[in-house]
Amino acid sequence: MTELSESQVYDAVGEDGFVRLVAAFYRQVPADEILGPMYPPADLDGAESRLRGFLIGRFGGPQTYVEERGHPKLRMRHITFALTPAARDRWFALMENALNEAAFSEPVDALLRGFFAQTATFLINQP
């Protein structure tokens, strides 16, 4: 396996890779009984755009998200949602499905799965 740093992911997959990944994730959300209610239908496109922008900037692409919204402050931005271990597990399962659909190279896939698992766990705020 080729070693890959987080800042090299954008160069490896480009904006199109993040567009495909995030779109694959959000296609699953509305029908999901745990996550669907957390996403207002009128803001689903906005949520998709924000996640895509965050990931692009986080993984070496243009810093548009930070320029427009400031520091990500992930815990603060998610505090209004009841993020239980079950919600974390479901979010991660949907993201794993999206990663499978995106079919990135093994180094990119492994790095993103690790990041998503760690970050989703970090955001748990309810027992």
C-alpha cells in the first residue's frame, strides 16, 4: 500500500471524487429512519454542499469552506443534534456505502474510512 497523507487526498480524487462521495451519502439520508429526521428536506442540498466543501478543504483542496464559514467547529455545529452511538453507527454505515460506491484507490479509501470513523465517534454527544 502506498502511504498517503491527508493533504494528498484531494490531488488523488479531485473535486469530482468528493462530489461523487457526498452525493452517494446524501442519496441514502432521506429514507433513513435514524438520520433522515435530522436533515430538514429544504436544507438537504445545503447540507450536501457544506459536507462536500468541508471535506475538500480538509483533504488538501481549496479552502472555500473556511473562507465562507470559518473554522469548522464540528462539535459546536452538531451540538443541536442528538448524536447517539446508534446515530454514529448509522452515519458511518451510510458513509461506508458511499465509499464503496465511490470506489477510490485503497490508500484513499483506508484514510477516509479511518477519518470518518474517528470523527463520527468524536461527535457523539448523547448516551
